[in-house]
Amino acid sequence: MARRLCAAAALLLGLTGCNSGEFVLNCFAPAAPAAEQQLVQASVATVSQTAHGVLREMGIAVTVGEEGERTVLHCTTKKGGQFQLVLARVPDAEGNERTHVDVVWESAPEEATAIRLLAGLRVLSSRK
């Protein structure tokens, strides 16, 4: 089941323009602390707003907090899984704002949830 999910995720990420090589290798590697990362071509405020929409559609409860210069969305899934969506501002050389996104699981990771969330944020980045 996990291999099918990883294969489907790799296909989805490939179709959206992600480099799926590292994702596939990590999927079949021994389990490590669960974290998914992505760089989105949008401001922290825009990514936060989009993430709220995606999370709401997925039925995930969210509370927002600030940790220094980072925005942290504390999330609880329908199955009771808990993770943090950490958003950090990353300016580029042209002055455009980008957002570094980390999904950090506090409980057992729910891969389908992380994939769906990151895919939703990737769509935001592709609109730019």
C-alpha cells in the first residue's frame, strides 16, 4: 500500500513540475522523522491563506501561531494525527517573496494528507 501511495505521489509531483527523484528515493528508504519541504513562489500571507483553504477542505483543524519570524499552523487531522505546517519567508535576488514550507509530523505521519496539502500549495506556486 505504501509503495502504491509513493508511486502515485511521485507521478503527481512529476506532473506538477516537482523533482520527484529525491521524493521517490526517500519514500522507499527506511523511515526517518517525517518532514516534507517545499519552496512556494508566494508570500507567507498568501501561502497561509491558501493552506487554510486546503486544510479546511480536508477537514483538518488549524490554529495559527508565530514563532519568531515564522508562521506555524498547528494541525489535527480527522484521524487524530498532529503536524505543524511551518512557513518561513525567503526573499530571492530579484526581491520577490517566496515561502519555505515544512510539514513536520508530531504523530505517525499520514502520507496522503501531506501529499494532498503540498500538491495544493504547489498549484499556488505554478500560478505565478
